[in-house]
Amino acid sequence: MQQSMKMRGSSANMATKRAVAPVTRPGMVSRRPTAVVRAQAVAAPSISKEMVDKCVNTIRFLAIDAVNKSKSGHPGMPMGCAPMGYVLWAETMKYNPKSPKWFNRDRFVLSAGHGSMFQYSMLHLAGYDSVSMDDIKSFRQWGSQTPGHPENFVTEGCEVTTGPLGQGIGNAVGLAVAEAHLAARFNKPDVPAIAL
């Protein structure tokens, strides 16, 4: 799975065109382009259904094994979200595990801390150095890189620290508004630096 996910979401591998609906209000002129063109260095390889199933099951069993070893946590959320996680991380999101703070990355915000093993599994399989197999084995242990709730100051690749359930939606909206503001301010018709 790591091989099929590694760097597939990076800006060099993203698809060619994506429509961007202009945001306008009465009396406001939109500065956003109507289409964003991205370079495509390498076409994404075709992956068989068997390989996708193997990837999804890898996500599930990493979570199950970590939760069982720690005797703490909930495996249900990672098991149920594994297919969605595969599609997001392997086929949709743009990110770079070797440059986790790349400003134009897509951000994944998990607001279900009890299912944080899902995010740790995805970070590990995507190739982030911050979540090794040893970190997964020490899930929910004192001083671990993989605490019971994602913490952005502990685990590189976790975008926000979410404690109470539902807090993540406010964080996600804030991140989206900030990205839209950056795009409106800095994108030029011939140079769309910020891709939405």
C-alpha cells in the first residue's frame, strides 16, 4: 500500500484541470481563475481491485492490531473509514510526506479522536517519517508519537489538535477559509499559485 500511495497526491502527479467556481457577491469582482491547470509529470498507475482491497485491509488491520496491543481505543472508526481513507489519501489529496509543511497541501482534519489510529495508519502508509511502525506499536502510550487524540505539536502530519468531538469541523472550516483568502489575494489569472 505504501508504494501505491507514496507521492500519488503530490502536486507533480495531480490531474490536469479542475474547475473552480468563482466566488462573487454583488459589487465584488472575483480575482480567482475559472480553471486551475496543474502539471502532470506521471500518469497515475491503474490499480487492480485486488490491490485496492489489500490496501484497505492493511489500513484496517494496522488499526486493529494497534488498538488490541494498547488495550485502549476504538477500532470501529478506522475499520469503517478505511475505504474512504484509501480514496482520499491515494487518489484525491495532494501532500508530500517529505515536506509535511508544504503550504499548498490538502489538509486532513480528524474530529473523532477515539478513532485516531485511522489517521496514524494513513500517515504511516503514506510515508510520513513521523509515524513509524514502532510508533504504531506504542499507540496511546505515555510519551508516544501516536497519542489517543491527534496532536499537531506531537505528530508531524496531524494538521490540528482536536479534543472534544465536533471541534474539528470548526478547525476545517477555518483552514478552508484561510486557503480561499490566500487564493483570492495571491492568485493571478496566469499564475494560480494557490490551488483550491
